[in-house]
Amino acid sequence: MEDKDILHHLLMVEAEAASLANDATMEADRRIASSEKQSRLRYEEQFARTVAQCEAQYNNDIVAVKASYQEELDAFCRDLDCMKEDRDSFNRLMESFLF
């Protein structure tokens, strides 16, 4: 009977060990899932901040480029307005090209 008791005890220990291993696996899975969720949330927050910064920089750059373009266009228009028309020279040039 002693051998039977020993085997029964060993089977009980093995069942308890299997239960503990299963519990540990479930706890590890729960912790991994929780960690992945927190990492995902941190990533999404950082991504949203980075996108907002990039959009703000883009909008600032667009405003600066438009202002620079407008300044150059205004300067060009002023230069054109200041130029004196020389129709005689133009007509002579055209005659030299065409005839």
C-alpha cells in the first residue's frame, strides 16, 4: 500500500505543478497583453504628437513660402511697372528677326 500512496502523492504533486504552470502561463499572457496595450497607447500618443508637430511645421512652411512668393511677385510687378516702353527698339528688333 505504501507504493500506491507514494504514486498517488506524486500524481497529486504533478497535478499541482501542472496547475501552477498553467496559472503562471495565464498570468504571463495577461501581463504581456497589458504591456502590449500600454505600449500601443504610448505609441499612438507619440504618433499623434508627432503628426501634430509635422502638420504645424508644414502649415508654417506653407505660410512662409506663400509670403516669399508674394514678395517676389510684387517686386517683379513693380519692376515691370517701372520699365519704360521702347517701341522703336522693339520694332527694329522684330524687323531684324523677321526680315
